[in-house]
Amino acid sequence: MKGLNVLALLLVIVGALNWGLVALFEWDLVAELFGESFGTTNVVTRIVYGLVGLAGIYLAVTVLPAMLRSDSHVSFDSPRTTS
């Protein structure tokens, strides 16, 4: 599970950075990397955006509940690690 957690975290970070760039500079890094202009998509960009969304959902249902429990310690070794 550690690998999946790390992958999900990296995808969410990419998504957050991309949204920050969109908000600050009206520049879509993901679109630019795959040959599109701001506001347009192709199959590859839609896959990347979809994976970012799925990663967010995954982290929301696995890591977030562990973080909200007061008696737990979150580790990326597994979705739920208690101390």
C-alpha cells in the first residue's frame, strides 16, 4: 500500500500545483505538457485530470479518516496506522 499512497499523494500535489498556476497565472501546466492551450483538453490530459481526481478520492477515504482520529498517527506505509 505504501506505493499506492505515495503515488496518490504525488498526483494530488501535481493537481494542487496545477490549480495554483491556473489561479495565479491562468496557465495550465498539464495542458501545456501535453500540447494543449489553456482551457483545452485531449485524451491524455483528461486521463491525468481523472487520475488526480481519483487520487484525491483515495486519499480522502483512506488517509483523511486516519488523520481525523485523535489517537492515530498517519504513515504512508499503510492507509491506517495507529500508535
